Amino acid sequence: MTERKHIPYGRQNISEQDIAAVERVLRHPFITQGAEIDNFEDRLSSWCTCTHTVAVSSGTAALHLAYMALGVGPGDIVWTTPNSFVATANAALYCGADVDFVDIDPETRCLCPTALEEKLAIAEKAGRLPKLVVPVHFGGHCCDMPVIAALAADYGFHVVEDGAHSMGATYSDEKGDVVAFGSCRHSDMAITSFHPVKIITTGEGGAVMTNNELYDRRLRQLRSHGVTRDQEHMELQDQGGWYYEQVGLGFNYRITDIQCVLGSSQIERLPAFLARRRALAARYDALLDNLPLKKPIVLPGHESAWHLYVVEVDPERRRSVFDALRRANVGVNVHYIPIHLQPHYRRLGFSEGQFPVSERYYAGALSLPLFPDLDESEQDYVAEQLAGALE
Ligand SMILES: *Cc1c(COP(=O)(O)O)cnc(C)c1O
């Protein structure tokens, strides 16, 4: 067999159009805090069909600011799922809040609405209801947002969607209307990430979407040190043209014009990225048809953004299959090690056995390469190697 070059599990696609756009900004007098940030935010709002978008330096910063804009702080409880990147839970710890988890649905690997409902009933009796629940649209497949929103109304918690995987995903609501991820039809805010392995990239970067003007204002202040230049929101009146006020404690979570112009160029290419990811996912479905593994599913009414294509193999063999594929230069990966089993979270009191569906899923999970530039022959090779490793 000929030596194969390494096939990663995910990779950005940068076109000449993207490069030309970045070059244009580099020649511009403003390379940060110029017009490209507003332009990118407007494009994100129109794609997502929300009224406000605040672009920031990373998806993690977006989570932190979204939680802060809701006033999450010490004494509050934030729930998410164990099957996410650690950032989803860490952002709650940054706020000084307590974290707890809700187990996943074994088919979608997203937060399980039934588990949420059961845990809420118990938490209500104990007087330990969450202030915020953060569903994670795992792999690009949206959670059951209409049900989560109904529970939020019943129990009075906030909802922030972690859509780091789901730019471009859609689902249909109770009435059958198509809802875009980021529309915040069923949440207070939604965040996404523009890390290079995600659906579109700005290098590092993230955004918070919302339809709430107050959250938008708080997010903008928090993004830049808690400072406002808007006279309407200052305590002292008309001190002079130089004057600004720090009205709270914020951060430097700003994104640059260089990054945003890349993001604007990438968003134009989003339909093509999504079509390619969907075609490759369908092709994996066919290629892996007779193998002893569990394939990802898409529920009726949903269109996944297909950030990840995760199969589940026999947990006894996962390690040897992983090693065989890596030896064959196939960059398989595992998403995710349950957050509650990380040493930092074990030290907060979590332990094995608490979220059995997430733990069982993790034991067999294997993410196969999936990105727009993956070509058919590489994909055939991945499937062959996987079949060989499972023999
Ligand atoms: C990537 C990711 C994040 C964090 O995004 P960054 O831009 O890397 O900070 C948060 N949540 C999930 C589910 C992610 O996959």
C-alpha cells in the first residue's frame, strides 16, 4: 500500500477569496475595531435570523459573556451535558457558579429532554433549580429546543444554546416552521465558535446571538472592559468628547477586523460547506453500512451542520481501532471525554456512574475525518481502514 498523507478529523478551507479579503483589511488604517466587525455581525444576524450578534475573541469568551449577561454568579447553578468540550462548563466556573450535568440522549448524543425534566422535578423539591441550562448541539444536530424552551418557561430558568458545532443547522418547531440555529426562537442567547475545525472560521473567534437589546448592550460592554461610550448609559453627563465610563468589570474579548473580514468571506461560502459536509456524511452512511458499529442519526425535521461524524464501536475494541487508524494516518478523534470525569470536575465532587448514557457513549465513540476538503478517495480509504480494524 502506498504511504498516505495524514488525514485530520477536521480542517479549515481557506480560498483565494478569503485571502484577498484579509489582505484588503491589512492595507486598511483599521485592523481592529473598524467597520468589518459590524459587517460580520450583521451577516451573522441575517444568516441566523436574530436581531443582535456580538462577535468576540473565541467561543469560550462567547459562553463566558453570555452567562455574565444573564447575571450568572456565585450561588447560581448552571446545567449542561457531560458530552461537550470543557469550555461549556468552565465558563460557569469563571462566573463563580456551580455546575451540574444532565445526561444525553443515546441517539442524538444531545441533552436528553426527558432526563432534564426528571432532574428539574427533583431539583425543585430540593430548592436547587438551575438559573441557566446550556444545551449543546452535538456534532451539529440541534437539541430538542421546543421542549427545552417549554421546560424553561415552566421552571423559570434561562437557556443559552452552545452551537459551536451547529452554524447552519436547522430544525422544525411545533408548527412545522423551519428554525435556524442562532435565531434564539427557543433561548435567551446562542453562541458559536469560529475555531478552524468548526463550520466557518476566523482563526480564533466566536459570537453570541440574541433578540434581546439589554443582553446585546451588556455583551458589548463586557467584551471591552465594561466600558461604555454611549452618553445614554453613563452616570455623569456631558464631560467632553474624550469621556468614557467603565460601568462594570469587563474583559478584552474583542475580535479584530482581520478576523471578521475572513468570517464574512467564509459565511458567503457556508452554503457550500454545509452541502459538502452533508454529502460526505451521507456517503459515510453508505460506506459503513455493513460494519459492526453505530452510525450517527438525524431526527426528522432536523438538518445537521455535520461538524462531526461519530460512530460507536464495541468499547472493548475502541482503543485498538483508534490506534490502527492513527497508524494508517487517519486522524480519528474522540468527542467527548465526559466533562464530569475530568480531574478538575472530580475534585468538585463528580464521579463515574453519575451520567451513565454519556459514559457508555464515550466508551465506544470515534470521530471520523469530516471537513469540506476531504475527497472521496480519502473517505473510501478511511472506511476501508475502519473495516479492516474492525475485522
Ligand atoms: C469549540 C467548542 C467551544 C469553544 O470554542 P472556542 O472557540 O475554541 O473557544 C465550546 N463548546 C463546544 C461544544 C465546542 O466544540
